[in-house]
Amino acid sequence: MKIAVVGATGLVGTKMLQVLAERNFPITELLLVASEKSVGKEITFKGKAIKVISVEDAIKQKPDIALFSAGGSTSLTQAPLFAAAGTTVIDNSSAWRMDPTKKLVVPEVNANVLTTEDKIIANPNCSTIQMVVALKPLHDKYKIKRVVVSTYQSVTGTGVKAVDQLMNERAGIDGPMAYPYKIDLNVLPHIDVFTENGYTKEEMKMVKETNKIMGDDSIRVTATTVRIPVMGGHSESVNIEFANDFDLAELKDLLSKAPGIVVTDDVANLKYPMPLDAHDKDEVFVGRIRRDESQDNTLNCWIVSDNLRKGAATNAVQIAEYLVANKLVG
């Protein structure tokens, strides 16, 4: 299996390489691709130094799968070139997510929609991924009517520049600003650009992507996305209204048995999900599970996951694993 990682030197690309190694993905040849300024640079994978090559060189070598984490504009121009060469692209940017001709996939939720015809597959937004992993088993059992979500998102979701801003501020160093304001000792209710309806693009992604992944436009979603001075995990406060009533113990049991979920819900012993606990893990952690006493058939819960892993790299690798296991590539 010849695999290309496009954007191999970035935060998510680096994490993709880590996840590929940890999960022992069946690689016979690994192509590392980055921008022109990184061509020739060496990256170590499983103890072996591999030189970064150009996009053009990678396309000529016709990899079976290309994991893309190189930004939307790069994906729009280069993903079709790989696809035309017969490569299956799994793209982590927002470029293809809402394209009606492309599948938007979280393996625990809707991997069954994939076929051999899908040459460009979209990886959803990090905050959407962790939420729908938890929503899926609940929707199947109780039918979700409405979701109200507020996020508490790590600076790693913005990239290296944001991590540097936070650490510079903590060290009292002036440096480049990823955000319009200070992030340390602060909270920014602003992720991505604002749109005409007063919501940010990140908030609207959560609305539209949830409907597409769940395959159900009747689920109403409203979101407020917030950046907090944390590294290594997104947290979400999620309020879910169902069409049908639920037994709380049964619901917790359902979540604990669902793929990719760890229930951490023991308030008597102060056990609940936190970004520190989710760091460098692939699971989605769910806790603070309780009935909303202000409205019938409604649940409150707290969902935490590592945004660079399940929210990006791991989800992409899991899609690749599904393609291989079901003989949809190669």
C-alpha cells in the first residue's frame, strides 16, 4: 500500500504520521509531500529518514491513498490531480465537506456510504467529529430533534501560530498574533470568520456537517464556538432534545458500548472528561450525563476529544483503514 501524506510538515500532518505508525497501517511505501520550501527536508518515520517531495513527484508515483492536510485552497487544486491519477484522497480541509458529490465521513457513524467510486473523501470539522460520534447511538435509539452546542476549543485547532501566541504570552514575549486579541487568561467567542447571519463559519460547519454525516436534515442544530487557552483537546457542552423519552441508566450503557466512546461519568468521585485526559488519545470522552430538567426528553452532556487526533488525523487514518479492510482501494 503506497501512501502519501500531503502537508506532512504541519501540525495535523505530523500527527497523521504518528497515528499511521502507532496503528501499524499497512504501508509499503510512504511519500511525504509539502510545499516547495520543505522539499528535500528529511522526516523520520518508524526510525527511517524520508525526504519530502513535491506534489508533482507524488502524483507521478500514483499512491493508493493520499491523506491531505494542506489547507483548503491546496486541496481544491491538488486533490483532483491525485484523484485523476487513480489515488483515493482523504482530505482534512473544509474544501470538499459540503460538496454534494463528496462523502463526509466519520467511520463510527457513516463509513458504510463509501464505495470504490469515491476518489475524494472529506474529513469533517474537528468539533463536529467528536459530537456526532456521541450523537449517533443516541439518534438510532431515541431520535434526535434538536442539538444546542457550545464549544471550548483548543488553540491547536488554529495551528502552530496560535500555539506560539499562547506560549509567548505566558512567557511575556511579544510575537506574531494568530488572533485579534490576547488568548492567555482570555476566552474568544470567535472561531473562523463571521457570516451574514451573525454566526461564524465554524458554527455553521457544525450545523451543516452534522446533518450531512447523520444523513438526517430534520435534526436542528445551533452552535456557539469558543476558543480557550488550552492545548490538546476540544470540549463541548451539548444539549440534546429527543423525540422519545429515555431511561438515563440505559442511555449511559448505550453510550459506553458504542464504538469510539469512553464514558467518564462519576461525579461522586469527581470523574468527568477533561482535555488533559483526552490528550493524545483517539477516543471521544463523554460525561456530565444528566437529564435537562427544564424540558421533556432532553439530555445534557459534556464531550471531550483530542482535536488533532480523532478530530483530524485519526479520523482520516480510520477512513483509510476502512477502505483497505473493505477492499475499496488498491
